[in-house]
Amino acid sequence: MKALRAAPARVFRGLASLLDSLLEGRGRHRRKVALALYAGVSAFAYGLSYLLRFEFAIPPRWVDSLFRTLPLLVVIRLFFSWVFGLAVGRWRFVGTEDVLRLVASTAAGSLCFFLVVWTVDIVPTVPRSVILIEWFVTTLLTAGLWVSYRLVFERARHRRTRAEPKRVLIVGAGEAGNLLAREIRRYPTGYRLVGFVDDDQAVRGSTVRGVEVVGTTEELAGIAERTGADEIIIAVPSATPTQLRRIVTRCEPLDRPFKVLPGISEVLGGDVSVHHLRELQIEDLLGREPISLELPELEAELTGKRVLITGGAGSIGSELARQVALYEPASLLLLDIAESDVYFLERELRERHPRLELVPLIGNILDDRGLERVFDAHRPDRVYHAAAYKHVPLMERNPREAVRNNVLGTWNVARAAGRWGSESFTLISTDKAVEPTSVMGATKRVAERVCLACQELHPDTAFLAVRFGNVLGSQGSVIPLFQKQLRKGKPLTVTDPDVTRYFMTISEAVQLILQASVLPDARGHIAMLDMGEPVRILDLAKDLIRLAGLRPGTDVEIRFIGLRPGEKLHEQLESQTEETVRTEFEKVRIIRRKEGASSEAWILPELEALGAGLAELSEEALRSELFALVDGERTLAPGPGVVGTSGLTRAVD
């Protein structure tokens, strides 16, 4: 009995396999089979047209006309099938364009047949109504043949998929959802579509590809339970982060994974596939729209230039290297103290850009003589200074190293860039430099002042600082910490329920740096990005838990540990004494002092004394001197020079 029940399935698969081998073969074999089927359809349609015209009682004289003109009609049909490319079309991919070509082919064939039988005397006459009926029947039967084959093929493909398909709900019954549903129903994608969800009440109850729009996102949790959905696909490429967060929040009670279909360009091009689906990421849920900056000016500014990136193997430095490499610089110098990171980045870049002159350099920005050798040997045109200590609590415990690296190291690199005639020097700064309360923020604010002071000291080099907020995914960022805690099943630790931060992706940060570096107005100033609204860290923690298919507070605890030393509740992008000025780039602003430009050159002799006495200062005195430099107070007596790690004293240029 079991074998008997399986017989229809075997017959079905056999028929599908036969059609597949006949019509999905290569070259002439497929064309011959297709033309033979078209000839058979034409002959059948022609005979049926006579039967319909004469109500299944064809007079003898018209029977003779039928058989004498049949070969002519078949030849004409095959000729136009060849002209319009019907014989080479793949039936399993048939679409609207193929149907239009079919209509054009049969219409042209019927017109040609009509002209021949009514103008050539030796050809028997055919009733005009028969010609019209035959055109309609041939078109209908050929289209039906295509659709039948596609249905058989698709069903056979799905039957060959042994694994039980995942039941999915698609959020979004628009063009993207339609195209995605088409692929799910056509191919064995491993998905079974059980419904659409859309907030447009006008489409509720309607169907897309035969699947009903069952409700709105407000009802998503109940719909997922009712339909037994295993997964939720968000097919709304234009959805804002706020809309995505609302969808995720409404499914919080469910243990369902999410996937998202990114990219409106694929939808506009009709190229939507399950292969485009990816896991919903925390970047998708940021409370602001990601910014993509057009950078046509960089081709002229970077192509053929020698570019040095300090901290080149770090989060920002490595992404800078990847994007600069795209513009085919004459050489790309990567300076970093982390040997392994430089090695792996070098391998990656050599694989992507085999013709690029890549120079990996292991060195320390505190090594004055080493920097001199680098600049003397390579004469970089553009310098991007990303080397810095950035971890706030850690620098609170190590203020001497923070000052040495972030302040004196910056001066070393900036001074070398000016002395060796680099075209530009760009300092990577942070929003923590605004009215700083931490050692790290204070060192970055002093580094900004050093950068601006060097503009006065070396006017032929364009010095600027670029200020922005936290970077998602960077080393020491809160997101990797949360992800690590989730993997270990530990509570997520948040400093304060109200703490907020500005966020951007590494790619966005680098685009800002590069774009600001070509702004004429940024010379001798601080540039910053319009970063939108700050994001609550607590919200990020909850979003990460939801993306893992878990419930905040129920499946995963969120623990508040209090602000750490040096941390603020909220960060700022400009101080009370600063104001922003618009530039030619919409998302980039220039920061200026409200009372007007003032000289920063006073800070350089102060750094001499700080460098000379750094080893002897107590931590308390060092903090006092550091924040005095932040406030602009001249508390240190100028010394004879600046002491580098070599122990040599150098005169100020």
C-alpha cells in the first residue's frame, strides 16, 4: 500500500525530470524540442479554431482548406517563433516580457498568414474569423504550456527538498515583499511563506502571490503564534531605525529570529533574493539614519600621493587604510606598535590591492628619532594620526602614559609632518574632548590644541582635527562587550539607566575623516559630523538581547554598575565657548570659538616643560597640569626643550 501511495509522486517526479531534460538542455536540442511543441500547439489550435467556428460540424469544402493551409500556418508560426526568440527562452524563468514577445509573435504570424491566404490565388481561402480565433487560441495555449511547465518544475524542485521548510512571515507587502515571495514560491529556498504583515490598512485581507496580508505590525506577536512562524523577515528596505526597533519590540515575547532585506537599489532593479537576507544587526536599530558621504574630491587628493596612517592597525586606522587604498595612492604607510595586527592587515590589503605599494612600519610615535627616519625616507604627503589611547577608565589609572602617548606623541607626529613638508595632518579626536572630565578626554582636547598650534608654526601644512562620537564595533566599544556577555550567559552591565552616547559605524567615521581632510575651510580648525540624536546605552542593551531572540529582564538580566571614573552621563559635540559653522558638505561642520579665533601657540612651550618634568610629577600634579592646559592657563615654566623617549632634548622649531 505504501508503494502504491508513492506511485503518483514517482510519476510526477518522472514527468518533471523528462521535461527538465528536454527543455533545460543545451543548444539545438532544447530549441528542436521547443519548436516541435510550438508546431504541435499551432496545429491543434488551428483545428480547434475551425471546430469552434462551425460549431463542431465543419463543411467538406472547409475541411479541405484546413488541411491544405495547415503546413503554411505551422511554417509561419515557427518562423516568427524564431524571429522573436521564443525557441531559446527558458520556460522556468518565463515572465511578463516573455508573454509580450509571445503576443507580438502570434500577432505577426496571424497577420502574415491572413495576407498570404487572401492575396495569393493558389492558396485556399480561410475564414477571417478562423484566423482571429486561431491567434487567440494559439496565444492562450502557448502561455498555458509555459505556466504548466513552470508549475511542474517548481513543484518538482520543492519535492526534492527533503528538509522541512521554515515557516516565515514577511513584514512588508510592497515591491520588496512581492519579489521575495516570488522567489520563495518558485525555488526550494528552505522557506514556506505563511503570511504578510503590513501597516497599510488598505492592503489588509488582500493577497500577494496567493498569500494573505493577515494584519499589521501591532498584531505581529499574535500573528506569529497563530501561523506558527519560525522566522520573521523584514522586507522594508526603506524602514527607519525607529520603525525597525518598533517591530523588534513588538515581537519581544516571541522566541523568533529576525532577518532583514537591505538595500533599496536591489528592489528598484528587481534583483531581490533570499541570498540578500542577513541577520538584523544593532547598526540597523540606531536612533539615526546612517550617513553615506560622497567623496569624489578624494580621487584628486589621494591618487598618486604618499599617505601615512599612525595607529594603522587599529579599528579606525585599519578602516582608513582600506578606504585610502581604493584611491590608488603612490604608497600607503602603516605605522603601529602592534606587530600581529599590522601583519594581518598587510596580508588583507596585499590580497585586495596587489599593485599597491604598501609599507608596514613597526614603531612608536614616542620615538622621536624613529619618526624622523620614517618621514625622511618616505616623505608622506598626507598624514592621518589615529594612534591614541582611548579607554576612559584605563587612562584614569594610567594618566602618565595617556599624556605621553596622546599629547606628546601627537606633537611628535604633527611636528614631523610640518617639518618635512607634508600637505596635511589630520588628528582623530573624540567628543570626550569637549569640556572633558576624564584624563583621556583631557589629553585629546590638549592634542586638538597642539594640532591647531602647529598650524601657526607650519603654515604650509594643513592641520585639522576631526571630532566624533563612539564607534560601533571598535576595540573597547560597549557593543562587543555586550555581545561577549551574551555569549557567556552573563548579565549585561550598563553604567547608568540614563547614560547616552553618540554612535556611528567605523565606515561612517572614516568617511568623515577623509571628507573633512579635503575641506578648505577645515584648515587650522576642528571638524565634526552632524551625528543626530544620542542613543541610550540601556536601549542598545535591550536591542541586542531582542536580536538574540531573548527577552530583556526575563531571559537576560541588565545590571547597573554606576558611572566609572572619568565617565559622563551625556557627551557633547561642542563646548559652551564653541559654535558650529556649515560647510559645503551637508553633514560636516566646522567648530570655532564664539569670541573669535585666538592663537594656540602658547601651548607649545608649555609642552616643553611638561615633557621635561613628566617623569618627576606626581599623578595628582600631572592631572592638575593637564587640566590647566585644557583650560588654557599658563602654569608651567617653559623649559629648554622637549624630551622624547630617546632622552634627547630638542629645541622648539
